[in-house]
Amino acid sequence: MSLRSFHLVFIIASVALSLMMAAWGGVTYGTVRGTGWHLVTVVGALVVAGLLAAYLVKFVQKTRELRLD
């Protein structure tokens, strides 16, 4: 596995983890025990997932033209 491939897998896993964290915060906020911090968690995790997704797109665009065979 190349370093580029490992980086892609790592970024995708980080996006997935951020989305799962947002889902957990949303479900917990929707329950009786939910607090404002759970809502902050949802918003923060969604922002992080969006930034990571944008980084992923830029990374793919930049490294597509690099061929280190």
C-alpha cells in the first residue's frame, strides 16, 4: 500500500468517524438526557467532516498528477 493510498484510507476513516460522532450527538440530544453540549458536538463533528471532505478532494486533485513509480 502506497503512502498516498494509506492517506486516502485514513482521511475517509476520519470523515466516517466524524459523521458517526455527529449521529451519536444527534441521537443523544434528541433524548430526554440531551444537553446543549450534545448539540455543540453535532455541529462540531459536521464541520470537521466537511473540512476533511474538502481536504480529501484537494488531496486527490493535487496527488493525481504526481506519479512516483
